[in-house]
Amino acid sequence: MDFGKLLDGPDTAAPTHPRELYEALPDKEPGYGYLRLVQGEVLEAWHARRAERDLVVKVNTGGGKTIDGLVILQSLLNEDLGPALYVAPGKQLVSQVIEEAKRIGIQTVEDPDDPAYTSGRAIAVVNASKLVNGKTVFSNRRPSRQPAPIGSVVIDDAHAALATVRENLSIRLGREHKAYGQLLALFRSDLDQASPTELLDIDDESYGALSEVPFWAWQSKIATARAELHKHQDTEQLRYVWPAVKDVLELCRVVFTGMEVTITPPCPPISHITEFADAKRRVYLTATLADDSVLVETFGANPESVRKPIAPPTAGDIGERMILAPQGINPGLIVEDAKAEIARLAMKHNVVVLAPSNGMAKDWARFGALVVTDGSSQVEEVVRQLRKDDEHVGLVAFANRYDGIDLPGKACRILVMDGLPEARSAEDRLETKLLRQSGTDDRQIQRIEQGMGRGVRSSEDHCVVFLLGTRLNHLVVDPRSLARFSPATQAQLKLSHQMAKEMERSSMAEIMKTANQALERDPTWTKLAKRVLSSVRPAPGNVSDLAIARRAAFDAAEKGDYKTAADVLEAAELKALSARQEGWLQAQRAAYVNLLDPAKAQRILASAKDKNSEVMRPLSGITYKKLDFQTDQARRASDFLEKEYGTAEELRLAFQGIVNDLVFDKDRARVDDFEEAMLQLALHLGFASQRPDFEARRGSDILWALGPSEYWVIEAKSGSNTQRIHKDCADQLSGHMNWFRERYGELVKATPVMVHKASRMHDDAAAPQRMKVLDEAGLQRFKDAVIAFSAGLAADRWDNPTALASQLEGHGLRAADLGNYLRDFIPAR
């Protein structure tokens, strides 16, 4: 009997309903006979909405996302909506998808030019870089042949693919690239006018230097810049990027550091990938995105569909995680002691550390860690070793690996997040600065969530997660940040906060005993961990109006309609959540308006600068606004702290984070942190403060108003390592005093304060009259008093000005007391 004839008969069309399709797959391996409950629920929900072009499917890691994606694509193939493309984040995961497809009997290929793919007989599986690059085979600009078609596409681990899209559709040139020097020379005068100090740091090859090329300078010199980049289009850094970016070059933002220059469009020019842009169905599989705005900004997804993600009825099918933040439990703990205790666990369990930089990862070598640096070719081999059932690796520290590695089961029983993930490129760093204190940094939260997900890869998995670093601890307890995590992670973090209250002031040894309760499967812990997740429900899709506007504005500008682009952003400014965010949007609008009306663009930028001090200065500069100190210190501090902090834990961690940044360090990035920390310290203590040099490019590094007619004019040399105060430092402070007198007059008392390791003047240096020095010893005493003050507030109240005044007096932090932390300078001998 030839059953093939019957298979090809008119009444045996290939099924499109996902359950029927899956049951009809003939070659499934044992154990794959039926869909799991969660998989069936998700596929039923997708089937009900299959006519929508853009859909987000949210399934926690281990919930069977890969099979969901493969079945969806096969169903769309059976509906004649092929060819069907499956996009995995990286090369390693491509092979995993192909293996999974083989287990359930779905045919796949890796080459999108394979006839089996183009004819709809097989699903092509590629990594994100294959889809997204300037020379992608999925573009009608493909030079050698017709584009590889896309009818339907699934983007797996969409959160991980986002970084690939941004990197592959923007330009990033290291200092060694020939175009770097030429572009720096082209814009040198513009950078000097914007910030001469930053230009000096760029010339010194400082990583911490950060300077944006004014958009009017970039747009006016675009022809020269284009010619320079075109000349190097075949170099490794430009070959796969240039074709996508060259047509939107005038819309890009250009940022220099001492190590690189980035040229980045406001949104990725995804329209360059024409087959993806025209695909009939686009499905985004994600486990960790709490904010779906990035799918709209990055991929141009439909906001209304994205706002209604498909998810199982419960979001609690995530692996068990005990999250412990030692410094949140006991702010007095020393991080090095915590690392040493955690490292001891590696004798019995695999411990994986995720550090934000090579330097921080290498620090774990002192505790016996195998260090895998950023970009290392060792990654896959080390992951393979960790995943071996018969091999114990111990302690491994990865630099900047928050996604792309799967560590199930014993591969990672203890996961350490050591510090906040850092912004990687110059563009990312600038964006982080622009949005600082305007709410939350969604990219950072996304990377934290991704990182914490490395250690649990199924709902049956478990691990202990340690969070190290004051800033990281503060971020996860801040309600504004907490709300940005996925529902399941929020539930586990809230349990972590409850545990921290019960364990307050516990020693590191006691914290480790608690960790061992999870590692040794204490039944009371496992029952509690499951109960916390049992009631978690999926959150609706969160797409901000600002993200929609940014994408719509860029799409209009890409077509040359700059007026519509500007109008869209202007309307969005009314929906900004803060003045800082409004200024951030206004600066973007100014760049579009400059292509139509340069004078108007400068007026918009001046308004933006008033709202957000981090945006660039307009050509005419800005009008300096004097500091005004009216209310008494205790009331001012109380009002500020009550507004900022809802719990004692948040308050303690915030003060600790400020103090941690008040260190003498020659790193330029830490110098910026020091100045910002000095400003924040003044606000937390009830004073008024500014950074005039940063905000207006004139004046002191920091200015404190201690009272209605008493000021500190501060020159912060936290990056200096000299044994004496040199002439240039003293001259700068003298210049700042002249600036202060011009603006505040002679009747106001001002103390010139030099923050410097040394207190002795160099032979050729002349100190300004009445100069005082905040040296290392004085700074340490000041910091100790601040920490004690924060502990006192956390134990009592910070919303009562009377109680707060008592704490200020008791800890020597009233305006009248601060002179005790300063010392007289020592004249040159």
C-alpha cells in the first residue's frame, strides 16, 4: 500500500492548529510525545491571535520557548506564510535549536539560501548577527543576488538579540582605527568649545572621557565625515555596519571617548533589513523583558500588539532563587570578606561570578577564580566544563556576560552579581548620564535580570544569588526600579527584602548559613520559595509613549520628513515623567529641527539644558542661576529624604553608595562620580548644591550653599596623586573664587575648599585667601560621620525635622560643624 498517495490527497492538508500539528509530527523522540501544559496554553493563545503581525510571547526560561517557536513557524508554513526563519541570539544556541527541532521531527536548515527554506519545506535557523547587519542576506540591497525571503520570523530570546541589533546597526571605531584620528581632528574645535577639559582627557586616552559632538557641527560637516568613513568602508569595523548606517548618517549622534568614537542613529535603521521589515508575521519570544518598549524602538514592532503579550496564566514557573544582598542586610560588612566567604562555597559547588568589567572579574583571581575576560575565546569551553555532570570546576568569574550562556543544574548553584552592569559603548554611557535620576535605566535593569537568569534554566532548577555592591543593592530595593523587573523576579526580590529585615545586622557567617539552607534543600525554604511564586501573574505589556514617539520620529526623519519628526517628539514631551526626561527629549527634537531651522534648534536646546544639565550647551551658552538657600538645614534635609526614600534599607544603601564614590582615584570616570557624590551629599544633608563647571562650563567643580550667606567653593582634585598641591590646582581655585565674587558679590561669605590628598603647597603655588583643604584623613572622618548619621536616621525617622536636627548635631554635620573636617594648607617651604 502506498500511503504517500493518501498523504498527498485533497482531504489531508497540513494542519495549522498548533496542538493538531504537534500531534501529527511523526518522528518525535521519546519524552516529546505531548506538549507540556505551559506550551499548550501559550500555543492556544497564539493561535487565537495568529492574524496579528507582531506578537510577543513571554515564557520563563525552561518553559519550552524553543518548541513554541518552532511549532509556531511550522504552523505558519502550513498556512503558506513562509519562508519561516528562526533567529537565535548566538551561534551556540543555533545548534541547540536545531537539536530541539530534530527531537520533535521538524525539518531545519542553517542556510537561508537553501531551496528547502526558500520553498517552505524547512525552517532556517540563524543567529541574530546573520539577520541584522549592513550586508544582511535579507535585504533587497544585497549586491550579488536576490534577498533571502522572510514570510514569518521568530526572534528567540529577543532581550538578548536587542544588544546585537544596536551594535550591528551603529558605528563603533576604536582609537587605533585610522578614521578615529581624522574625525577627532575634524571636530576638535567643536569639542573644545563644548568642553575643553573633556578634550584634554580624550587626548590623554582616558577611558572616562566622554564628549558629544554638537549636532550642528556634525550636520554641517557631514560631507567630509561621510567621505572619511566611506574611505574605510572595507575595514573590519565598518564592513558590516556602513551599508545600514550611511543613509541615516546625518541623523546620528556622535560621541568621543579617549578610546573610541561611536556614531549611532536615534533608533536602529531596521528598515535596511527589507525582508524583516516586510515579513507577514513577526513573533518575539522573551523570558525577561518587563519593559517591552525596546521591541518598538529596536525592531519597529506594532505597539498595540506588543502591549498585549501572550503568556501562560501564571508567571511563577521560573526556577527557585534565594537572592541575598549582604550589604543590604548589614551595611557594615566588608565586600572583600563577603567574596572570601562566597569563594569557600566553590569547594563544593560551582560558583559563577558575573562582573561588569575585566578589572572586576580579575579581582576574583585572588580568591582562586578562573577568569574569563570580555571577548575571550574561552567562553564556550568553560561553559561546557561547567555543564559536565562528572566535572567540578569551582569558582569562575565572567566579565560582561549577562546573556548568551546557559548554566543549568549543578553548572551554577551559586551566582554572584558583582556590581552594576556598566554601559559598554560611548553611546550607552552618554545615554546613562542623560537619564540619570530621571527614573530607572531600563537597559541596566534588563541586563541585571538577564544575569540573574543564567543560574536557573528551568522551573525545576535552583540556585543562590548574591548581589554585591552598594549601587546594585540600592537599585533592587528602589521601588521605581523594582517595578521594572519581571513579575517573578519582583516576587523573589520582595522575598529577599523580607529576609533582609529578619536578618538585619547579621554577620557574613550567619548569611552563609542561610544560603546553605537553600543549597542543602531545607524543606521550609523550598516550600516558601514555591509559595512566593505560586500566585505570580503575568504583567501586561509595558510600552511607553516616549518609545513609540522616538521610533515614529526616526521613521519620519529617515524619509526626510524632519518637521513631522520634531512635531512627534514635541507632543511626547508633554508625557515625560520628569523635567530631566523632558530635557532629554527636547535635545533630540533640537537635532531634527536643526535640519530645518538652526536658530530655533538652539532655542529648544537652551530649554532642554534648563531641564537636564547633562545635555549639551547651546551655542549661546546658558544663563547661570544662583544657588538660593532659604529654609533651615534640618527641614530641607527632611523634605528631601522623605521624598526620595520609603524604607530604611533604601536610605542606608543610598548614603553608602554616595560615600563609596567619595574616593581618591585617578580614573577619570571615578572623578565624575566623586563630583556627583559631593553634590548628592550636600542635598542629603540639607544644603543646596551645584556643579557649575559641569553644568555651565564655568565656575567651580562643586558649589555648596551652607546657609543664606555662607558657601563652599570646591575644587575637587580626587584624581590627583601628587604629594603637593600644584600651581595649576591653586590657580583654578583662585579663578573659581573670582567667578563666585562676580556672581554673588563681596558680602557673601565663601570658603575656597581644595579636595586633595595633600595639604602642602608646591613651591610655585599660591593659595587663594582663606583656603582650606579636605584631605584624605578629613574626608574619611566626614564619611564616617555621614554613615553613622544614616544609620541613626534608619533606626529612627527622617521625616521629622526636629529628630533630624538632633541627628545632625549629634554626628557633627550641621553647617557650623563642617569646618572641623577641613584643615589649613601648609605653605611651601
